[in-house]
Amino acid sequence: MTFLAVNWGNALLITGVGFGLVFTVLVLLIFIVKLFGVIFVQKPKAQPAVAAAAAPAESSDETDLAAIAYVLHTFYNQHDEESDVLTIRHDDVAYSPWNQKSITF
């Protein structure tokens, strides 16, 4: 009696080729993605030193202080209170295809 007559040589060969192909393509994709990163990286342009020295950078202290004030204001529950009541309105619809019993699959 022959039970599960399988040519294991061919099965193992196909399995090995499949795994090898998948890992080869994955390694190839990694190299392609790294190559795109090298090609498309934007190099910073050299800015004139005179322009950088003449114009001091703007300070964002006001923005930072506003953000901190907002967080503290919210943290200490000093914000608008919302009602804890959830209102769900149910509309009784006489005809709806969702509750139609005559449609069967």
C-alpha cells in the first residue's frame, strides 16, 4: 500500500528555491532603498556667513509659553465641562433594506 507517495527530492528543491528567491529579493530591496536614500538625500546649501550673522534667529518663547500654559490649564481641569449625558435619537423607519427578510443568500 502506498501512502502519501511524495517525491521528497522535488519538494525540498522547490522549497529551497522558493525560500532562496524570497530572501534574495528582500536583500535586493534593502540595497535599492538604501541607494535611493543616498541618491535623493538633500545636501544643505552653504549659506553666506554675513547674512547669518546680521539677522539673529527669532525666539519662539511666546509660542512655548502659550503651549505650556494650555497644558497646565487643561491638566488642572480648568476647561469647559461637558455633560455626561449621551443622547442617541432613534428614528423608526418603516422600510429599510437592512431589515428586509425576503432577501436571502
